[in-house]
Amino acid sequence: MSVAQLPRSASQRVAGSFRDPSGYVFRRGGRLFRCVDAACWQLLKELSQTGALENWIADGLLAPTRFVEVPQLIEALRAEHYDRGHFLEHEPIAPVTYPSEWTISMLADAGVHTIDLQLQLLEQRCALKDASAYNIVFRDARPVFVDVASIEPARRLDVWPALAQFQRMFTYPLLLCRHHGWDLRSYFLAAPGGRCEDQLARAFGPWGQWRARLLLDFTLPYLLRRRSDGNPGVSAHSSKRAGDAASQRWNLLRLRKKLTRLAAGYRPRSDWTNYDVASHYAAGDTAAKRQATARFLQTQRPKTVIDLGCNSGQYSLLAAGLGAHVTAIDSDHDAVETLYRRLRRSPATIAPLVADLTCPTPGVGHRNREWLPLTERVEGECVLALALVHHLLVTGNLSPAAVRDLLFDWTERWLVVEYVPPADPMFQRLLGARRDRLDWLSLESFQRVFSERFHPLGQARLDAGGRSLLFYEKIA
């Protein structure tokens, strides 16, 4: 199997922490390499000679990639991995996130990015043979295409052979999210390659399929496919204009506008998108919390920070402003969507993603290692767990010891955790009609549990109600 035939998951293996079942992408001494066959190498060389490849890298369309041409290194790579073939070196991108962890705007931007690259390739009479969403990785909040082995000479210019895959990976999930209440986790996690047309037909409904927004992209192709299945002599891709790219270009530009409109029309409505405004914090208490967190980060200077339960990202932005690379995680889609839209306007070293800490993305695919668990893809010297623990205690139904162990696993060294007493209004709001009011929980018992696995480094009282910030270092 040539590298051009790698399965759809090749993209995230190029980008960061990975296990590569096929072996064509591998690490050596902290560097990331890909083995390609002669045809792929020659095509990329030709694109480099025209300047197109370097332009696409400079414009952010492709992940930084260079040809390995040092004889000693080639000899070593061939001895360790392949006795023939050519090698590319990729710039690692971390953390790697998957479509099931993206927001609606992230998926739309990934689709637009794929279209933009395909339009550029058409100018060179080339095309993407693989339109998987997993070929896109976000570098902070900017999409980048990583599977350079997916580029090939165009077999025809009037249609894009990968269009059906593109629709399954981008257009259909956006339509379901925007108009039918689906979420990307439910769409992708059970079907990493996207849903089949028969499943989508049931989801859209027999009458819904005839809505104008579905006619060109789903209904007509679906009916043609069913007709061709019943009559092998009918081809949905027959055309007399195989050498004319105008029709493909028109369709791609139409799709580009459609994806943009689908995401732009989505309105975040979650309570947590305006948490910093809607919470009961007084202005002075909020300032004290920010100042105490900032002092700790300035003292310890972590290079990487994980903001668990980031809401709309106020503390992620604070940590990024102090020089850290931040992974911002929240289970609330709309909160992360709000943060992502902000990062599009004002870029920062923040990678946003949607995940439930009590049920994070598992390993999926070949031997459950093709797509790695979230906990193996995200690294952080310091974890921020601000206004989070009471959610884990109540909604997640975890004990304080279970919360402690969860945070112990996430952080490499430091932890900033906010203690919220059961009498706090936000805590009471979560408890609702629950009979166990958690009245037994106190700051002292909380500290005692955490001190079993963390060294205390200090604390800061935030308000008269008993909220406190606790600073810890992990016990090795």
C-alpha cells in the first residue's frame, strides 16, 4: 500500500501524538516523518518547483512540510522503517482535535479550508482524493490541511471524485446541527467516516428531503445513486466536459457560501456563554480571582495550560496573554463556539474543544488506537479548574476523591482549583431538588482530600460566601 492509500486517519497522525497502525508516519528523535512512494514524491516536487507548494504552506493552507534530502538521514530512515521510498518531514501540531470535539463554526471553517485548497489545486490540474474532516487539524483556532499525500493529478476537472465524502464529512453534519438539533459528537463518534445516505434520508425525513437547502447537495444525488444502484448502466458522474473545471469551480464556490451561511446563522443560546456576566460574582470578587490566578501563572510560568470548564475563555485568554499555550475545554458547545468566534477575530495561543470530562472522547478505530483518547492528546503543565468542581460533584456525581484523581491525571505539575461551598447560589442552582444537599462538604475536608495527592502552595479567599482558590503542585 502506498502512502497515498493511507486510511482517512492519516491526518491526525501527522499532526501530533499518534499511534500509526500503517506505519507510514512515524517519529524519530522527536521529529515527525512520512514515507511516500515515488509518484507522490515526484508530484510534490513538481508543485514545489512551480512555487505552488511553498505558497500554500506560507498561506496556511498546508501544514509546514519539507523534503528529506540528507543522504545519511535517508539511509537511517530506510534502515529503521522502509528499505525504499522517499521521506517528508512535517511540523508537529498539538493538541490534535477531532471533528467530534469541534463546534459548528470550526467544522464549517474546516470545510471551507478544504474547498479553498481544492480550488488552488485545480489551478495546477490536481485534486484531493480524500476529503475527510480528519485531514484538517486546528493550529490553535486556525485550520490547516495535513495529509499532503492526498494530493494527486486530477483524473477529471469537471467533477470532484471526493465530493460525496466531503458532503458526508461537512455539509450533512452542518445541516443536521443547524436545522435538526444534532451535535457533532453524536454524528462523528459512532461513524468517523460520516453517516451514509440512507441514514441521512431517515434523519431528514421523507418530506424534509425536498426542502430547498437539501435538493442540490442531498436529495438529487441520493435519488441518482439509488437509480444507478438499480441500473448499473446509469452513472451519476457521466459528463462530456471532463476537461472543463468551470462546473466544479462553480459548485465549490456555491458550497463554500453554504457552509459559511450555515455556521453564521447559528446563534449560541447556552446559559454558560455569558457566565462571567451572568454569575453572581461581584466586580471586586472577579478581579480578585483574576489577580490571584495571574500571580500564580506569572510565578510558575507554565508553558502549557489546560483550562477545564473554560466557559467563554476568560481565563484561557489570561493564561495565553501570559505566554502559555492553552487548551480550552468545555462540555457546553455554545460556550466553546463563543470562544472560537472570538479567537477568529483576535487570534491567541488557545486551542478550543468540546468535551465532557466525565465522558471524554475514547480511543476509536483500529485496535482503539487509530483515533487516540482525548487524555492522550492533550498535555498541560498546569490545569485551571475554576468554577468546575461543583459541576463534577453534582452533575457528574463524582466524590471529592474522584474529582481529585481526575485533576491529578490531567495536570503534569500544577493545579489551580476553585472551591465553591454548597451554600453558594450557583451550587444550589445545580443541586435543584436533589435530596443529598452535600452539606457535609467543607473547605477543610476538600483540602484534606486534595492534600493526599497534591502539595498545597497557597490559597486565596475570593468572597465572603466562602469561595476560595487553592494552588497545588502534584506529588510525583
